[in-house]
Amino acid sequence: MTYLPNQLQEACGFELIACFASIHPISEEIAAFVRQKSIYLSVKKGKFIRSSLDKEERLYFIVKGCVRGFIKDEGQEITTWINGENNIVGSIQNLGLDNDTEEYLQVIEDSLLIVITRQSIDEMYARFPEANIIGRKILERYYRDADERAFLSRLPSAEKRYKRFLLKRPELIGRIPMKYIASYLGMKLETLCRIRAKMLQFQTK
Amino acid sequence: MTYLPNQLQEACGFELIACFASIHPISEEIAAFVRQKSIYLSVKKGKFIRSSLDKEERLYFIVKGCVRGFIKDEGQEITTWINGENNIVGSIQNLGLDNDTEEYLQVIEDSLLIVITRQSIDEMYARFPEANIIGRKILERYYRDADERAFLSRLPSAEKRYKRFLLKRPELIGRIPMKYIASYLGMKLETLCRIRAKMLQFQTK
DNA sequence: AATAGTTATTGACATATATCAATAATTGTA
DNA sequence: TACAATTATTGATATATGTCAATAACTATT
């Protein structure tokens, strides 16, 4: 996990600002603020960008690459979300209130991220009230995503969950290891393998 | 499902406005707007307040009572959330984009609701930019709730899900039929019964 | 190109939970 | 109070998925 050289940090935040601007026009002041508070981070595949010990909440904008969130349940990892480019990811402070259920973040492709602290975001809301429009709209989208995750994981059969995933996140197939997808879908890798084998069989016959 | 007499509608919206004000101070203009757009609805236990055919999106503030959301999967109902007093509930438009997965809302206790259309809320955001602060904060909370639902339903064993539920939503035990809780927890009523019986057994021995 | 490490596949068997069914307890209502 | 309807409990059995294990297919590194 390395910070980029100063030269590149100068231009930092561009992608995040563009993301904001695509939601709602933003003033030059907000853009300057975001630029000032953003830091680029280049992270290698496999690295953890937050451990359960990490207290300060940070948000990450994925410029390039892929990140997953997971929790541990009796030593077993359970992937709770997987996100690629143009998404903001971060730990939900609240979930962590009880010790059992801290969330971990792992980069699962070599990635370029923009980091910003939760504190900076809050400061932005306070100083630039229009920023709340952006925040509100982003949260509306993320709420739907979370709801989709909740829905997906409630489908009673493993095969149905996989089919739903195929429908909603086809771009992730082949891009990331199946083991993460299996974990996200609440099944063992072996089960996912069998489901895929079965589906392939019916396709070719 | 009955509208209240005009006399009572006069005072309508009070509880919703109080809810907003508890999050962030609101101006008299916003309060007046909300009051004007709100309608009280008294709904009997068991009634559906939205069917999959219903196109106009509405939001409901629960003044008193309890509401659940569910989807149908091959004729089986899957409860995706359960909410009581002081919550805003509504259908997520997005989930409904594919035909399979429309969301239904059912009142599961005699309830008093405040209805407001999604359109009115959007109008509020547009006319009173400060309202976006409230919207943003409410969504932050609902995002965490949705995330908790996603987390809960990913716990691999039925017993763990029930224990998590006991920890997070103890007030619902005894208040609503177990069948809804079982459905919310992704298990059959019989399984929930057995888990409870087993846990009781260990408690008294 | 060869080797080591990771990821995916397949098989045999174990187990948690579903299903079906019968009964009991609770709740609503005439 | 009694009756009907709903909800909860318990048992016997079926089934989807997990577990463990062996091997195969990739991927990265020297």
C-alpha cells in the first residue's frame, strides 16, 4: 500500500469530484475542498485497507480495481459486499458496535483508490450545505444496493442466489476469484462449482 | 384501510415533523409543507398497503403499529424487513425493475400511518435545500439498517440468525407472529420453534 | 520453462434445515 | 362461553448444502 508521488497527488481527487458532479453540479469551493482532503492510494491485490483495530473511519473511492467487505464469524470470512470502479466503500461504523462483527476491507485487484476521512466528509456537509444534496442522492443509491444485498441473501436456494447474481453483477464473473463470489452468495465454493457445472451441462445439451 | 375524519387530518403530520425536527431543526415553511402533503391512514392488521400493481411510490411514517415488507419467490413470501413506530417505510422502486421481485407492504398490527408521496418528498428537497440534510441523515440510518439486514441474513446458521435478532430486535419477540420472524430470518417456522425450544431447555436446566 | 502457490473441480459422506403431518395452544368473534 | 380461525409445537423423513479429501487447472515467480 503506497502513496503516490507528490506530483500525482497534486491532481488528486479528480475522479471523486467528477463522480460528485455527475450527481449534482458542484461549486468550485466544494471541488477545492475535496481535492485538498483527498489522497491517492495505490494498493496491491490482497491487501487489507482496514482491520478491525482501525478506529478512524475512512471512505475510499475506487478509481480502478475492486474491493470487498467481509466480516468474520467464528473464524470464517463472510463477504458482505464487492464493489468495483466508481464506488465509494468504507466500513459502517455502526455494525462494529458489538465486538463480534467488525468489518474488514480487502482489495482484491491491484487498485487505485482515493481516501478521504469521514471527518472531512462531515466537514464538507457542514461548510457547504449543497453537498447534502449529493450526499443524499449517493445514499439513496447505496441504500438500494444494500437492499439488493439483503434481498439476494434471502433467496432460499443457492442456485437462485447465483442466478440473481448473474443477472445483477455479470461483470464480476471471471474478474475476481469464485471463492469471493461464493462467500458473497452465502455458499461454499464447492456448491458454487456444482451449480455452475449443472448450468453449463443444460446449456450445451 | 380508512382515512381519518377531516378534523383529525387538520393536525396531520405532527409526528413526522417531530421526527424530522429530532434529526435537524426545521423551518416553519418545511413544517407547513409536510403538514399539507401528509395524510393520516388508519390500517387494520393484515391489510396490504402496496401491491405489486401499485405504481405510484409512497412513503409511510409509522405513528403506531408495525409493518413488514416482503417479496414473493415462487409463491413463497420472503419477509425482507419489519419495522415499528417512528420508522419510514416504503417500497424501493429499484428492486421492482425486474418483474420477479416486486415488494409488498403489509400492516401486521392495527396501525396509524402518515402517507406522503415520493413526489412530495422530492418537491420538498427541491424547494427547501436544508431538507437534504434531514434526508441525508435519515438515509445514513436506513443504510445501516439495510446493511444490518444483509449481514443478518448471511449468518450461516439459523440459530445464529435468531440470536442476532434477539440482540438487535428483542422488542419484536412476542409482539408479532413468529411466522414473520421466521420468514425474516430465512428459516421455516418449524425450525424457529425448535431453536427456541432448544434454547429454553438450556436456560432452565 | 519449471516450480510453487493459489484457485477450481469432482466425489463420498455428514448434517442442518425443509417438508409433511398431526396436534396443541392461542386469539378473535358470534 | 363456545366455536372457528390462526398460530405454535413436535415428530418422522427427505433433501440441499456443508465437510473433507484428492486432484486438476490456473497464475505468478524465479
